[in-house]
Amino acid sequence: MSYIEIKNLTKRFNDNLALDNVSFNIEKGQIFGLLGPNGAGKSTLINIMCGLLKGSNGDILIDSNSVQKNSLKTKEYIGFVPQEIVLHQKLSLLDNLKYWGEMYGLKGKLLKERMEEALELTGLKERKKDKVKTFSGGMKRRLNIACAIMHHPKILIMDEPTVGIDPQSRNHILEFTKKMNKEYGTTIIYTSHYMEEVEQICNDIAIIDMGNVIANGTKKEIKRLVSNENNIEVVIEDFNESVVLILKEIKGIKDCFYDEKNKTLNVVVIEDGYSMEDIMKELMNSKVKIKSISIIEPNLESVFLSLTGKKLRD
């Protein structure tokens, strides 16, 4: 049984069908990417998981506990980092942590320990006495995260945690996410408009569009839904036309052509169906001078565009 099971979940807002019989699983200890264009149903799904909304039909099970029937129990598992900043701007960083810690039922020595731990994890210790209104956008987002982990949640939902921040803060949040997952064993559900973040940190992915799950699986499996081809780019000197003809005959090579402008030999291969050793052998035999070789795999951005007809930021 999976740690989180979304089972035939449907949600209607009057005549609007926000989620249409959605089903997929999330295993314990994953960093799970939840992707979709604006209006796809991601926020509705997250709100139901957090117990903020009721589904119209279906259910979500968290460690075998029903969100629909026992949301008080399932809320204990979850820390939620919303897209919006949920901080008291006129209070200090410490006062914000104290406020949210007490909301989670923490007090006394344990509350102080958790506050120090959250400061350490998010790299905000040096600013702990400063008022939030003096913080940059990136620091506010890091404090948003610190507030969400005070109660040591088993599941951390991060909804667009890096929107509109500087590269340094973004990198800090990504490193924090990986650390929470690896060292604390936290299961993380991560949504982002930045596909390179998902490529970097997520294990499995679900893509939602118009209330439906249109793809679900590992990054490799989802890429294969669109194409099982890779492109090998070989920058060469002393090009010989016969190289193209020879390479086209090798097993697993679908196409081969030379780009005169960029001095690049492009070899389209079937993933797991070709031998790099065979390609190198023929290149060496043809006496071309190889300057560099790159293997270009399909990226999630192109897969997303192919499956939804939209870019992620649309």
C-alpha cells in the first residue's frame, strides 16, 4: 500500500469540474513533482489533501487514514508551504516562529528547540530578531518554510516555494528540500513553474491538466511517453560524407545528418537500443577529428508542452 493514495478524487464547484476522477500514488520518502498549467487543478488537489476543502467524490488516504473522513488525523502529517506569504510583517522572525509553533501545539523547551532547528535549517539565524517587513522576498519565503516545519511534518507540501526570488535564495530552498528528504525522511510534494527545479530534485511526477492526470511516473517514464529517442551531437573537423552513410547502418541509429554551420554531426538514436562503442569505433575509423560529444535527452519542458499543448508558465 502506498503512503499517499489519491483514489478517484472528483471536485465540483457548481458547474465547474476542477478534478475529474483523479487517481495516483505517492510513495514514502519521495520528492514528488506535481505539475500543471494555471487552472489545471493542482491547488484544489492540495487544498483537499490539507483538509481545507472537501472532495465531491473519491478520497485521499494518508498512511491509510482517510482525508475525507478524518481530516484532523491526516492534518497531523502535513506541513504546508503556500504560494502566498503567511507571515506577520510587523513581528520579528522569532515571534513569527513562536506564533506558528504554538499553533501546532508546541510550548516550553520543545518550542524553543524547534525554533532554533528551523532557523538552522533555513539559514536565517543571523536575522532572528529582525522584523519580517525588512526581509527580502527570498528571506520571507525561507521563513514561510521554517514556519511549516516546526512540528516535524512527515509530509511537506511546497507550493511554488521559489517564485519571484533571487538565485541564491532559490538554491538555498532547493538544498533545504533535498536535506529534509534525505536526512529527515520527509515525503515532499513539490509544485513549481521552473521545470529545471523538478528535473533536479524530484523522483516521480504527475502532470495534471484540466482536472485530469495526463501523465504519472518517473521522469524517464514520462519522457518516454513522448519519445524514446536521444540526440548525440558530435562536434567534428574534417567531415567526410561517408561517415553519415556508415552511421546510418548501425543498429539503434534512427537518423544521422551533418550541420555545416555548427560543424556538428547529429546522430538520432533509440534509447537503450544503440551502442556508443559502435558509434565511436566508426568515427575513429573515418579519421574525423572529434572536438566534443554531447548526449541530449528530451527535457521535461518539451514533454510538458507536447502533452498539454502549453508551456508550464501559461
